[in-house]
Amino acid sequence: MSQAFTKSMARNIFFGGSTFFFLLLVALTFDTMQVLPKRDHRENITPAVAHGKMVWEKNNCIGCHTLLGEGAYYAPELGNVYKRRGGEFVKAWIQSRPAEGTPGARRQMPQFNLTPEELDDMVAFLKWTGEINTSNWPPNIEG
Amino acid sequence: MQYQSQAVAKPYFIAAIGLFVGQILFGLIMGLQYVMGDFLFPAIPFNVARMVHTNLLIVWLLFGFMGAAYYIIPEETESELFSPKLALLMFWIFLVAGALTVVGYLLVPYAALAKMTFNDLWPTMGREFLEQPLPTKLGIVVVALAFLFNITMTILKGRKTSISLVLLMGLWGLAVFFLFSFYNPSNLVLDKYFWWWTVHLWVEGVWELILGALLAFVLIKVTGVDREIIEKWLYMIIAMTLITGIVGMGHHYFWIGTPEYWQWFGSVFSALEPIPFFMMTVFAFNMVNRRRREHPNKAATLWALGTGVMSFLGAGVWGFLHTLAPVNFYTHGTQITAAHGHMAFYGAYVMVVLTIISYAMPVMRGRAANSNKSQVLEMWSFWLMTVSIVFITLFLTAAGILQVWLQRVSTTPLGFMAAQDQITLFYWMREFTGLVFLTGLVLYIISFFVGGESKEAA
């Protein structure tokens, strides 16, 4: 870089630029917070949905699955699993995982020993998640 | 070594390398579980292995950053560390807390661990990369604050250079944005929105300040180029990093319930995110070409150049590959993301930590550079690990393209598992390449124990 362009000019660009764009982020975040209630339907977050999210977290489901495309890529997307499979299937699937696994190449899901209440709340959470306005993502029902 | 207290960096670097080995071993376990689903099941299910793999990565990089700061800051400020004893105490606290956390992951079911560690009081666990139990998270905050206090006090009493200022801003940013990990509302959209304030503003924000400062420091040392020039580059690089990267966070806000204007902000700004990484490459090569001295540590120079190139490829090019919203619509949450993640983390953060270790370890062991024999071995490990990560990335990219096609583009889309079954070959090749990476890592460690005639410190 030429001599006319000094270190203090570079430093000013750094401080000015990063401050400006951080403030832009804050402004966009403020606007997002105003718009979100219409997209996330938070009025439908019942105690069951909130508890379902805790069950989801306590069993580290994100360690294998994606949820709205975020997480691990080892097992299917679950943001739309309620639409794909239905609540009863989800419960039956979680309940029927063999504790010792099944020998072979197929990927294994642990037996989490969830209570009937936990299963219901997990399904409530996944149902609510499926109703978030995600701008039509995923591209199809397979997730 | 110019200052006695720089020596506290040594245990930090040793711990970093040790945990790096653990990270790779768990990566290999996961890679095998991709193709042999029952491997180590139910003893180590995939989600546990992944948590250990990613958390070890984060922790060892933090050890690397802290060690780097303890090494660099005395030299930059021309004064001893404020408190070397505090630095050593924090080392042990961080190491024990980290080890206990990993032991907890491995020995106790995650739900039981959550219960034991009072997750019900303040739920923060079970979110990607932020799986640590509450006491561990609090421990990280305590260690980070004590570390920052130590570093800040040292800078306040000594010479203030741009490198130390940038490093300090990066480290404070790291601590501040970690605080978002304590915010976990029951609204998943809000949870995800602010989860990224830790994750994105770390790896595509403040960590790049740390990266830039570390690279600039090593380049001054090995090239002898005038500090004014190097620091001017540093400011321009980190200016572009934050100008593009802060609003570039929008590329994570495409499909998680956030408003659609983020598709524009995210696409445009993150399309510019390769620029600072490209500047980093040009910077590294330029400075080495204009060098005013022939530093005997060739290996450190190689790592510095490698950081420039590989961070541009991994973070810049592979990031750009899937960052535009219309592309990301199809690639979001597939092996493409995994491919990018592997090369970006290796190219940017792993390599910069290995750069500073490569430069600083010989000095701390009383010589300007290791023996030729040792350096040759280190350079072999550089090539083995770097070429391996390139191929791991290529194989995962191929797997990702096929996955996207079979599952999301085809007129007769396959289900997730059916699509995965079709791409097994690439997972096998990835696993094999992972073994080559491990070989490189083993050679890297051996290089520390190779003797021979070495140049004495000046």
C-alpha cells in the first residue's frame, strides 16, 4: 500500500466501519424483534411446547439431527418431522429404539427412556416448530 | 525469550496440542460411525462423540489463544506479565474444568449430567457447541475474566502497540459475546437468533481479530518487515472483516423464521466476507517476499503462509460456495456445511495457533529455531495435515452435492437415510483421509522431540 495511506487512516476505517455496521446490526435486530411475533406464532408456545424444548435440549438431540437446518448432519431434519411423519410416529419411534442398538451399518439412535409426558411435550414442541414461517424452507418434505 | 513471564505460554500450548489429539480421535470415531452405525454403540453414541469433538476443538483453540496472548503481550508491551502466577492458576482451573466436562459427557447420560449440574435452574445446555453444563460455562467466564484482567493490566503498564490493541479487542469481544450463551428463551427462533451472536460473532468476527494479530506478530518476527507496514495491513484486514462479517451474520437468518430481508443483507455482505481472507493471503506472501532477514525458523514461516492460503480457501471460498440465499436454500444443513466447517476451522484457527506455537516453542526452549531435522519433520506434518483437510473437504463437498441432488433437487426425492446410503463411498474416503491427518498430527508431535543441531537464541 502506498505511503499516502497511513496506518492511522486504516485504523480509522476499522473503528468507523465496525461501529457503523454494528449499529446497523442492532437496528436490523430491533426491526426483526418487531416482526418476529407474526412469523414465530409465539402465542402458541404453551407450557407443553416450552417443556418439549427442554426435553429436546436435555437429550442433546441436536448432536445428531438438524432443526431448521442447524445441528449435526448425521440424522434427519426434524423441523418438519411432524408434517412428514405425524406425532404418533415420532413417539413410537423414540420409544422403540433398542437400548443395546441393532448390529450393523445402520446409524443408531439411543434409547432415551422418555416418560409419556415428555413424549407428548416433545411432539408439541416439534409441531410448533413446524409452524414457524421459514420462508418455505426446506425445499421438500424430506427435509 | 526476552521476558521471563512469557514462559507461562508453554503449558497452554502443550495442553492445546494434547486436546487437539483428543479432538481428532473423536473425529475418527464419528467418521466411522457414519459408515458403521453400531461402532462403539451404545457406549459412545454419535451425539456424545460429536460434542466431545467440537468442544475439544473450541477449548484447545482457546488454550492456544490464551497461550499466544501470554507469549505475545510481554514482548509487545516490553514488560513482564502483570501476574504470571494468576496465569498458571487459570491454566489449571481451565484444564481441570475442561477435563471434568469431557469426562461428564462420556460417563453420564447427557440428561443425567444436565440434572446433576442444575440445568433446570437455568437451562443453557443442549444447544450446538454450547453443550457445556452451567458450572463449566460459569468457569469459562471466570477464567476469561481473570485472563483479560491479567492481559489488560500488562498492556496498561507497558508499550501500547496496534497488535496488542487488536489482540485485546478480539479477546474482550470473545468474552463479551460468550455471554449470549446464557440466554436461552423457550421461543426457538429467538434462541437461534441470539445463539448466533456467540457463534457467528466469534468465528466470523472477533476471533478473526485474534487471528490477524497473531499472524501479524509472527510475520514481524520472521520477516523483519517494518511494523508500520504490517500494522497498516492488520487494520485494513480486520476493518474488512467486521465491515463484511457483522451484517454477514444475515446468512444464518435465511430459514430460521427471521424476516426475508435478511436474505438480501446476508447474501450481499457475506459474499464480501472472502475479501479480508484474500487480503490475509496477499499480506502473508507480500511480507515474506519483502523480508529483511532470513529467519532460521522456516517451519513457522510455512505455517504463516499456510494460514493465509487455507483460511481464504476454507472460510472464504468454501463459505462463498453456499452463502447466497438461493443456493443456501438447497444446501442449508447438509454435508456442504460440514465441508466448509472443516476447512475453515483448520485453515483459519488451527493453523494460526500452530503458527504461533511453531514460532514460540523453540524460543521458549532456548533457541531461535529447531534443528533442521526437526523442522523437516514439522513441515511434513504441515503437508500431511493440510492436504488431508483439503481432501476431507473435497469428499464432504462431493457427498453434499449428491445429498442435495438426491434429497432436495431430484423430481423423485429420496428420504434422508436413503440418500445417505447412496453416498457411503465418500464417507469411507473421508475416514481414510482422516487417518492420514492423524499420521500428520503424530509426526507433528514427534517433531518436538527430534534433536540435532539447532541455532542458539540471539
